[in-house]
Amino acid sequence: MKNRDMILRGIPISPGVSIGKLFVFNRYKLPSKINRSKLNVDKEMLKLQKAFDEAKNELEKIRKHIGDMLGSDYSAILDAQLLFLDDEELHKAIYKQIKENKMTAEMAFRSVLKQYLTDIEKQTTSNYLRERAMDFKDVGMRVVDKLGGILTSNIKDAKGKIVVANDLSPTELLNLSQESIAGIILASGGKTSHTVIVARALEIPMVIQVKEIIDKSQMDMNAIIDGKGGIVVLNPSEKTKRQFEKKKKEYLDELNDLKGISDLEAVTVDGAKLDLVANIEIPLEVNIALHNGARGIGLYRTEFLYLEKGFPPTIEEMYRDYSNVAKKMAPYSVIIRTIDLGADKLLNDIYYGKEDNPFLGWRGIRICLEKELIFKEQITAILKASLDGEVKIMLPMVSTVEEVIRAKEIIAEVKASMNYPKDRYVDLGIMIEVPSAALMSDKLAQMVDFFSIGSNDLTQYTLAVDRGNHKVTYLYDPLHPSVLKLIKMTIENAHKNDIWVGVCGEMAGDPYAIPILIGLGVDELSMSPISIPVAKKIIRNLSMSEAKIVANKSLNHQNGKEIREDINKEIEEKFVSLKGVFNLGRIEHDNI
Ligand code: PEP
Ligand code: MG
């Protein structure tokens, strides 16, 4: 039978192209039946203890392996699982099942584990606890295996293959990664899960939310994964294989081209220096940022801690994370953005009511100024962390001057209440992501220490196009001259008032946008950590005078398409050596 390409799409998570066979990851079979009358309680308890000890030994080994490979932050992922194995209540509950209900150690363990997971599932909508449930499931399966449960997938068989699963826990991925797997395709999976972060750190191509993958895939089926395009091809034809072989080679050549760049500075050929910094959501990403040569954190999105718990974290919890990031990034600075909840990031604990237009509603600084206590607690945590490193505060969704005045008053109140040292100053910046803020940037620049342009929202609000609505994706373009004009105005007003200005939306890492942004005069670009090497390479090959010409021309175009065509021409004629990195860093329009 002739191979027919079956193309599936998902969310691109970790770049790279692999062509090979699928390994469908299955968990465990059901336990076999036993004769209850012959059950010996002591023997079953001994079996259980032995299984726990073996599971612990294995986990310790994986922890060491991953610690050696990626550092202690990653190995700490396993702490929850190790603690779980020592839980006294768990041991008691299993013992009860064995003794009173005449269950084998395996059955008793499975039933207690199931109850644990059901309780968590019932009690919470919190992503945080759901992730912990995944941890328990994971370590539970390891124990079941030791108790004689049969693994239907032998992980060793995954060597060199593309792993398919509904979801994977970080430990499962760490296990699999010891077999140098060629890629990961998940049917579900969250964009900011620990599994995703580990896959990126290990540089394994990964695509998530490929909804049909479980139904359509079979063990050892031929397949292709393109981790940057978010594409999976099952049963590829020879022609498709050749096409992706080419893509893979290009990708590897491009990567090769970037070797060693992370240690270099982002300076144009005529000596203009840019600050290239990273966007992060959880502290673990600092390692990836540093590895890719980030010289600071330009946007630390802090909603994650709230959303994973489902309610506001304690000051201590926030402080621990913020301080951890600040210490690790020192001497570079960390810009902590106060919570940008609302719109599509809702928290159980805050009543939002039903909003007809949530993106135009109660969001970001608007919530903080009304829910003052929540805001004050976060500011307290940030100020505490500022004593441990170089920390700056940034406010999201600012649309009026009054919001900044009030936020400054609250910050001053918090400082006074905590006796913040008089000789310490924490810079305050705002995001420019609402057109009114860009248009009022002359006034706003007199009130703060820096601006950071949130081009994701600035594009959405300027062009009146919902950034998450696929029906109108064709209209969503940060390179639209209308957006560029607002950016230009913002930069000019910032510089007139002697403050610096950065860009922290996705466009900061888009090769097409970089020449324009530096030509318009931005001082800092903050992007996803894995985009930094490409951005550095582009900057190091451009001159400021060339960038200015590109920027000026762009402002006179009619749309973003014309701008890209212009830049493509420049590359063909003048910057042929940059063709590879442009390809590598290009933002797929669909995935903005
Ligand atoms: C932006 O709007 O560009 C931005 C960086 O903020 P977020 O994507 O978190 O809304
Ligand atoms: Mg935004």
C-alpha cells in the first residue's frame, strides 16, 4: 500500500525535526486475580515495603541523573514523589485494605491510590493540585510495577523513536529521555507544564494538543514531528520524508550557525548595544534563559502561581519564587510584572461576574487597584525579593495616568508599612499595551522609570482583533504600520524623558520585527528564552544605520505583508548569511 501523508496539527513546544518510528507509550495492565483465602497479610506488607524501597531507589537514581544533566532545580521535580512514598497515612490506608479487605499489596495500593486521586479530582479545580495528582499517579505506577504489575510499554523500546502519549509526567519524560528519544507528541498537555519545560531543556522536539494522535497512531508507525511548526505527519510518503529531511538538515545547519553565540553580546556591527532578556513564567525557566544567553528577565509573568493554586499565593510563596529568580539572575535584573489576571486568566477566588468583552473588561492593573489587598501582598513579596537581587516592578494593562498615580501611592504605602530601607530604590515601569497608553506616553514617561511595549496586546487593541480568535488571525499582525506608529511614538516619548524602553511581546523575538524595532530605537528586547540566540545573531549582523532605513521604510508601507516582502528582498540581496536564522526564528503566523 502506498503511504499517504496524514497531517495532524498541534501546539509547537520545542523545536527540531525528527523522522522515525512511533513509540506509543502505554501504562500498566490490570492486576491478575488471586485466591483471597490464601492471602498472607505479613507477606503482602513485606512485598509492599520492598516495592516502596525499590521505587525510592529508582527515583533517587533518576534524581541524580537529571541533577547531573540539568541541575538541582530540575531534580527537585521528583521531591513530591519521594515525599509521597514516605507518607504515613498512605501506608496506614494500604495496611487497612490488606488486613480488612483481604487484598494483595498491589490491589490495596491501587485502590488507595485511586481514592487519593479521586479525592483530589473532586476537591479541586486547581491546576497545581492536578499536577500533583499527576505526580502521585506517576510514582504510583512505579510502585505497581515493582509489585508485579506488568508494564505494557517497555521504555527501552523507545530508543530513538518518537513517543506518543496522552500526557506525560515529568518523571516519565525523564525516564524516557535516558533512551534518547527523538520526539514527543502529546494528545493533551499544558503549555507551561513541567514536562514541557524539561523537554525544552533537553532539546527534544515536542508538539502538544494533537487531539487525534492516540486514535490515529500505532506502535512503530512511520512518522515525522516538526516541533517548531507544530506539525505531525503519520505514514509519510517518500516525497514528504525528503521534504522534512531537508527541513531537518536546514534546522541543524542553522543551529550549528548559532553555536557559541550565547556568550557574546548583542551589539550591531556599528557598535550599538542592545539588552537581550527573557520572558519567563516559572522560576525553572531561568536556567533555560541563562543557557541561551539572556542578560536578565524582561518579563516575569506572575499569574502562574495564582492560577495553578486557584487562589492567591501567600507572600512567602511568592517571595520564595521571586527571590530565587533574582538571586539566580544576579547581577542582571529581573522585571516582575504584577498580576495580569482577568480576560482569559481567571481565578476562582476573585469574582469576575460574566463579562461580555473580558479582554476589554476587568483585567490586570484594574483588578489590582480594586482588590488592593491582593495587590499589596504581591508588592510586599516583590519588595522583599528586591533586597536579594536586582528587581524592578512592572504594571500591566495600564490605560490611564490615574492608574499609575494610584499604583505608586499603594507601593509607597506598602514600603512604609514594611520599613523598606530608605536607601534602596526599586524601579517602576509600565507595559505599553493599550493604545491610550501609547498615545499618552509623553505624560506617562514622566511618572515611571521605564516602558515595556506589550506588542501582543497592543496589536490586539490597535487592530481590534482578538489575539486568540483563529477566525481573525489574518488581521492580527504586530508588523502592521498602525502598531509600528504607536511603538515609534512610545519610544520617542520615552527617550525625550530619559527613560529606556523595551518590547516584551512575541514580536521582540521575530526576526522580521527585530531590525525594525532596533531601527525605531528600542533599548531592550525581551523574548522567549529559546529565541535569544537567533535574535543575537541578527543584531550582530546588522548596522544601526541599516536598521533605521528598514524602520523608516516600514512606517510608510500599507500593511505587514509589504514590510516582510521588503525585508525578504534585503536578505536575498544583502544578508544572505542571515537566511538560515530568519527561517529558524520565523514566527508561524498561526501560532502567534
Ligand atoms: C503583551 O501583551 O505583549 C505581553 C507581553 O503580555 P501578555 O502576553 O502576558 O499579555
Ligand atoms: Mg499583555
